Amino acid sequence: MMSIRENTCAREKEILSPYAAFACESKGRLRPEEECPVRTAFQRDRDRIIHCSSFRRLKHKTQVFLSPEGDYYRTRLTHTLEVSQIARTIADALMLNSDLTEAIALGHDLGHTPFGHAGERALNGICPAGFKHYTQSMRVVDVLEKDGKGLNLTFEVRNGIERHTNGEQAATLEGRIVRLADRIAYINHDIDDATIAGIMCEEDIPLAIRNELGHSKSKRINTLVLSCIENSVDDIILDKGIQQVFDELHSFMFEKVYTNPVCKSEEKKAVEMIQKLYLHYVEKPDELPEQFKLIAENDGIHTAACDFIAGMTDRYAVRVFNELYVPKAWSEINDSFL
């Protein structure tokens, strides 16, 4: 009798597009493992990502607005879930492997720093080897999770995570879907967040863009998703006209939101905090947690400091900074001796 996993793999062959990545044809893992009798390799990767500690920490990492007040603003976790939903919708419509697509989407930002791209720029500007969140995501899944053992994901998931942003395209169409879905998600939910923050309103978006893509978040997402579904066959693309207008919306967001003084008001503080923490641990590696002391011995203190700080949530980074650099009131110090 075939196992549940083997039955699932057989159904993939019957149902999915010939352009899909089939779980039974995966290029494998960094370390060979016995197959699960129930889950395909891609389903297993998705579950490993959802259950890892780095995924849980995404709920306390900033998306665009640093340390926002209120529960309506996106975090890295809510962004990740929105990307996953958009990507899976596209994959299902194109008869591609939605399990692989979902696994890549859920893992694509695991290496993101606290304080969003401000934290990424802070580490990139001070670490000798530079810092990119997608490279750090690979370190998370390959090295840092499970006490240094990593998650041992399949090639296809790892490749999609590594190439979810600029640069070379992913080897699978599923990975390319995630790259597009990431952009669709963050531009549209950042409009939503900026509107809540009072930085802009829908009417600020040029009328030509709204007429082409839609006059609301849901209509824009629907337009972009449908354009992808209708125009993608052996590659993941949008209609040329839609792509041009989408690029114009991206440029508008940079001018209106991403470089807006309100959004940037706390960024300098966040950069200085991250860089000061980095220098502290480079100078005092004995204060790192045990896991990162071992990394310092094997890969160097600069890598260990980056690994530790990149894994912090926003509030944990603030707490550590306060403990190291902000003087305590005398009453707090005195109470500690009682």
C-alpha cells in the first residue's frame, strides 16, 4: 500500500501544472532524512517554519512604523501571513505547488532585524561583511534554529527564501510567486497603515494609478493577482501596462511614505541603538548567550553579534539597550539588594 505522502505525491502529478515543482522530485535537503509517511517534503518544511522560534518572534518585529501605538499596524508576522495568502491564491489558480509556495512565503522574512529595514541598514552599515535580511533568513533556517542544527529544509524552499527580493529569480515558479506576492502585500498594506497613521489617504494616490489598479486595497490586490494569473505561464509576470502602473505606485510610496519624516522620526534612534548593541557585543563577546559564544568561536564575533541582534524583537532590543546604557533609578538599584 502507498503511504499518505505517496498518495499526495501521486495526486500532485495528476493535478498540478507541468511547470509546478513536485514534492517527489525535490532536489533534497542539506542532510538526508527519512521521509515522513504523512506529509510531503514541502508540507514538512512549512510545518517546521511555523513551529520555529524565529517565526514566533516575527509578531514583535516592526514592519514600517517603528514601535507604533495601536493594534492596527502590521508587524513582520502579519505581513508574512498576508504574503502567504496572496501567494497561495496565485499558486492554486496557476495549478502550481501551493505547499511549496506557502513554505517559502512563511519563511521569507525569518532573518529580518528588529525595527524593520532601519535595523537592516544599521547592521549593514557597521558589520564588515554587510548584512541583508534574506541572507540572514538563510542562516536562520540552515544554522541558527534548533540549537545550531537548523531546520534542514529542502533546496526549493531555501532557494525561494534566498531569492525572494532583488537579484536573481528563484529556480521555481513558486519562489517567483512569493517575490511578487511580497511586493503586492507590503505596498498595499503600507498604504493601509499610512492611512491609519494620518500620513496619507486614498485620494493622495494619483488618479491614473487608482483608475488602473483600483480605488481600495482589496481592489488593487485583486487587480494585481488577476493580472498575474492571466499572464503567467512559464514565468510569473504581470501585464506590461499593469506592471508599469504598479511600479509607479511603488515610486509614489517611496516619496509619500517610506521617506516621510513621520515614518522616519524614530529611525535614527533605532539605528544608533542597533549599532551600539552590535559594538557592545563585539567588544564583550563573553556577554553573549552561550549559543552565540559558540558561533563567535567558529564564525567570528562579527557574525555572532549580527546573529544575536538580528534575532531580537523590537522590545527585547530596547530592553537590552536600557539594561546596558540607561541608568536605573536609585530605588530600583536599592531594591535589588533587599
